[in-house]
Amino acid sequence: MFPGELMKYYDVSVPITAGMPVYEGDPPVEIPRLSSIVHGDLANVSQLVMGAHTGTHVDAPLHFIEGGRAIDEIPLDVLIGPALVVEFNKGTEGISREALIASHCEGQQRVLLKTLNSSLWQAREFRKDFVYLTADASRYLVETGVKLVGIDYLSIERFGAAEPCAHRALLGAGMVILEGLNLSDIRPGRYQLICLPLRIKGGDGSPCRVVLIEE
């Protein structure tokens, strides 16, 4: 038996495609073909036009904290390691501190929030009614020592919030936010997380490929 033969690998990142949902105000995704073999060119070469917070992506502290850590400065041991997937499927409101306490995520370094958001990826347009993390719940994660928190849509913040309280609480504490996951096929439980954003020098965020490993 080969090492890893009994492991199951889940790709929980969403495909990058032209016309995919992007957060309101972000640039749309365009992938024009600059050269094409069928048109007589030597190779197929495409250009990527998109924002740094497209699809499945990482928010670095610099995203909301001036002078915060940039995407290329995030340690790999934060992005790779054990993660707990917890499920919240009882509504489309914000996840509260009490709900997090009831999920028994205390003591975890990486927490991924599976919500009704995962079904929103079936729509081609951006949806504003996604589940988010409340400011008080964000402070709870900071208090319990979480280093990375993920959620299954394009923002962890309530759409239209007057102030980005969740982002500031999390990123201000040096935490990494992983947004835009698709956890539709993932059961709650413990996994190994591999999350690798692009190494953009001084970047405030980056698209990434995210894999969960179930042993």
C-alpha cells in the first residue's frame, strides 16, 4: 500500500472563469486568448484580468490594516495544517459568538465555516444575502487564538456593513481570512488544509487553490 492511498482529497476552490460572480465593485474576470494554435500561432497564450480578491482567495492583514502583513509575508505554517470544518445551516443571518461557542471550535488554529453560502455558487450573479461573521464572533476567534478562518462566499463581512468590523478585528490581530470556498461536498470534521495563494510581493490578497485532505 502506498502512502496516502486511503486519503481523500477535496478541491474546495471555485474555478476561475469569465463571467463568474465577483464582489460588487470588483473588476470582472476576463481571460482573453492572446495567441491560439488554431489561428496559426505557435502556442496558446491567455491573459488573466481580475482582482486580487477573485473567487477563492486569501485576505492578508494589509487588506484592511495599513502596515499589516502582505500576502507574500504570510507564513506557510498558517496556510498549511489541521483545520476544523464547522457547519451553520439554520439561516442566512450572521454567525454569532454564541453559535461559534456551540460549535466547539475553541483551541483550533484553523476554522472553516460551512454555511448555506456554498449553494450560492450555482448562481452566475453576485448574491448580497450571504451568511457572514458578526463582529462579536470575530473577536471570539481572536480571543481563542485562531490563526486562519475561512468562509464559503466572497466576503466574511456582512454586505453593506457601515464599517468592516469583522475584517478589522480579524486582520488587526494578524489573522488570515480565507474567502470564496465551496464546501458543498464537505462534511463537518477535521481535515488537513493546504492553501497556497500566489506569492504577490506586497499584495493585499490573492486567489488561491485550496485542498482539504481527509485521512
